[in-house]
Amino acid sequence: MGCALSVPPSLWRDTADDANHPEHGTPRRSLPGPAAYDVAVVGAGFTGLWTAYYLSVADPTLRIAVLEAEVAGFGASGRNGGWCSALFPTPWRALVRASSPAEALRLHREMAATVVEVGRVVDAEGIDAQYQRGGTVTLARSAAQLARIRAEVATAHARGFAYDDVRLLDAAEAREQLAATDVAGGMFTPHCAAVHPARLVRGLARAVEARGVDVFEGTRVLEIGPGFAATGIGRVRADVVVRATEGYTPRLRGSRRAIAPVYSLMVATEPIPRPVWDTVGLADRQTFSDGRHVIIYGQRTADGRLAFGGRGAPYHFGSRVRPSYDDEPGVFGKLRDTVRELLPQLGDVRFTHAWGGPLGIARDWAASVGLDRATGLAWAGGYVGDGVGTSNLAGRTLADLILQRDTDLVTLPWVEHRSRRWEPEPLRWLGINAGLQAMRLADWEERRTDRPSRVARAMAPLMHG
């Protein structure tokens, strides 16, 4: 076994199904030395583990190693908001430019099917991920938000999405789903499941090990290249090397500008009594958000807590990722205040957890997956916080690419997309943090004018490349 590593504190860590299992505090063994495999996967988060899972199911003879610097699920996979959704970060117009409206719609339909696929695997592998497909409600809590949501639903229908995919809610229908303050309307999609992300990622790690995959923890990869992943104790040689490092990608040699790590933070309450939940809603464990520009997100957990998060923490110069950046007391305070403003019926409910971590954003806000056959280097990521579902699609797609299978997945319009690199510093720091401040200003503008923000409209083409 390797030396003990610190698992970041969070609600998910403290309520994981294996919290009392020895591996909760002691990692799996580290890579013992130089080795050779057919496939080396760098990163034991959702992307890496889904890739290993589908490869091992398709070809049990493959020699597969998953190399993880910390412990499986250490990063965003074990700390996120628990939305297994059909949300896809790449702007629609970018997908259409790369393919066609029909192909863009096909990708989104595949994402909806992915939500169901994750539930199928959870059942098949006996993973107690507290998966419940209750959908997502997005509230409109001002006239400006309602106008934006109405336009979003109308646009979705014009693009070929059905009423059953996304529908507008009037104020009464929206309040029935979530009885928040100032509800003017909203929209609903069934294509989302609430999950316990740490249970899901840890269960997935056990599932791939049961299929013969070697998962090495406490094994930091310093560099990847054609045919190798270099660690501090030697190289792992492989025909295919998969980069599945998302927000931690800048730590790889030569990858500082590939992905920008941006922090998202969360808080969670103590278990809330059922009579109080009856006044709140979310009876089907719908995930929820509202129409503001600085993103918020939440879910009712299986044990009756409210887990709630949002963006707002600053981007750190040089794409640095450090444990201390998970702790932003000012942002945590704003999240708690937002919960109390949204749901005053919670009264003096106690908040028991606060945590955070980095997610990955490509320069054009486009998620991508691909394999360079000339070098054997594969990758997936750039999920902009929508990775719980998207990583499953990525894992299935990477398995098909690696095994050279001619499937519908390998022709989806995100496959082989290559985002340009982020600007060098200090431009990167200035641009990303200016974008965050602009979204705060846009929300302030809409509260003041009750009209859609001019700032947000002006910033949209700059932020999305």
C-alpha cells in the first residue's frame, strides 16, 4: 500500500459508502516502478475510470493501468454538485460550424441517453451512488430571467428539441417544483439525475479493478508523450496514453495553457426534517438552478440535506491549483446567504460542510475527446463543470476510438476537436477574472433595471471564444 494521502473534506467524502473502509484513509498501492501496458490512463476521475471501464468490458485481455496522483475521485469527480445531466458546454453555434444542426442535435440526444446509461451501469455494477433521475428545474426569479428562459426554451424547440426535452413552467408550476422566493416561472428538463459523486467514482474504481484494471494511487504523472507517461519512479510505456486530468492538466509538463482551472465552491446543510422539505419541494430530488449569470446549482441529497454550490471564486495566476484555494470564506458566506434568501422556510438550519475544487475550461469553452493515432495520445475534457455525464460519453467514445470501432459515437461533432491554447499570463488572469466580474455586474444590472443585461450580451462573444 502507498503512504496515506489526504482526501479533501466535503459532504461527499464524509457520507461516502466506504467511509469506514480502510481505503478511505489509505490509498491503493502506488506504481512500483517502470512498467508496460496496452493503455495507460492518466487520472482516476470519471473520465479515466469510465474509459478503463468500457475498454475492459469490450476487451478483457487489454492490459490497462490508471495512474492517479492522489486517490481515485480526489478532484472534481469526488467534489462536484452531483448533477449527472445532459448539459453540454460547447456553444450550439460552434457545434453547427463543426458539423451541422442535425449533428449538433444528435450530440445533445446522445447526452440525454448518457444520463440513462450511467443509471444502467450503476445498477449493473451494484454501485450505491444514490442515483435518482428527477430532472432539473431552472427558476426565473425576475422579469429579466424569465425573458431569457422563455427565449432559451423557444430556441431549443426551434432546434429540434421536443416539449418532453425541455418545457416552460409558469410561476405556479415552478413553485410546485421548488418553493423559492420571487418565482416568476421557469423551465424543466427530465434529462438529469442527482447522484452522490464520491460514491459513484469510488464504486467505479472498484468495478474496473474487479475487471483486471490496475489502479495506482499516489502516482503523479509529470509528463506524457508518444508511448509513455513519465512518473517520479519511472516511465509507464503504453501503445495509447489517455490524458484525463481536467482541471489538473496545467500540472503536466507543456500543458500550462491547455486548460484553465476555475474554482467552484459548495456548502451543505445538516439533514432537514421532512415536514420542512414538504414546504420546499424537490420531492423527486430534482436538481435546481436559477437564471442568474453567476451560476448556482443545488440538489436534495438522499439523506435529506441541501447541497448547494456556485461559481465566484477567482482564477489563480499561472493556472495554479493548490489545496488552499478550496477555502474561500467570503464565497462560502455568500452561498449560505443565497440559500437563506432563496429558501427562507429553512429557518436557522445549520450548515455542516463547505468545500471546493477546480474544474476545467478550454479557451473556446468546447469540450472535446480524441485520439491521435500517429502518437497514440488520447484526451478528453474541458467540461466547464458539466463532467459527471459528459465524462461517461467521453469514456465510451475513447474506448471506441482506441479499439478502432466504427460507431455512431466516434463521428459526433466534439470528437477530434482541438481548442486553441489560452493566452499567456498576465492576459489569462486578467481575462478570466474580468469575465467573472462582468457576470457579477450583469446580475447587479438586472436586479437594478429588471431588464436583460447589456453587459452580459456584450461579454458573450468574448467569453466563448
